[in-house]
Amino acid sequence: MTMTSRWSGMVEALAESPRQKRFTLKEARTLRQLTQEQLAERAGMQQSDISAIERGRREQPEIATIAKLSTALGMDGLLSVAGLVFEEKSS
């Protein structure tokens, strides 16, 4: 097997694998039809904290914060290169 065919096989496998849609915090909150205040209450946080994260004023939330938001949204929270993202929980 040549290096080229190995790479093309890997690219094809990645293209065929199902990916879950990822959401920003604001998108996830909107999807769940929650206001910032409602999400803050569910997560045991301040509304100003939710607002700051959504506007990018909090560069990298702590793991505990991600866990609270994930639980409140019923989604998996991930730190990616793009920042904090959420996706539907895997079955």
C-alpha cells in the first residue's frame, strides 16, 4: 500500500463517519429554549457569568463550570480549538 492510498483511505473513513453537530453556548441555550437567567439558575451560576462566556469574555471556563453547564443543558461540553462547544449526549 502506498502512502497516498493510505491517506486517501483515512480521509474517506473520516468523511463517512457520522459527526455530531457542535453548538456554542448561546446556540445550545437557544436550542433548549432557555434565557441566560434560566440557564444560570439551572447551573447554579450568575447570569453575568453566562453572558461573559457567550460574549467570549471568559477565554477558557474552568472544568467545574463546563460540567455545570453541560448538566444544565443536558449536553456534553467540550473544550476545542474553537473554544467551548456543546453537543448532544451520545446514546
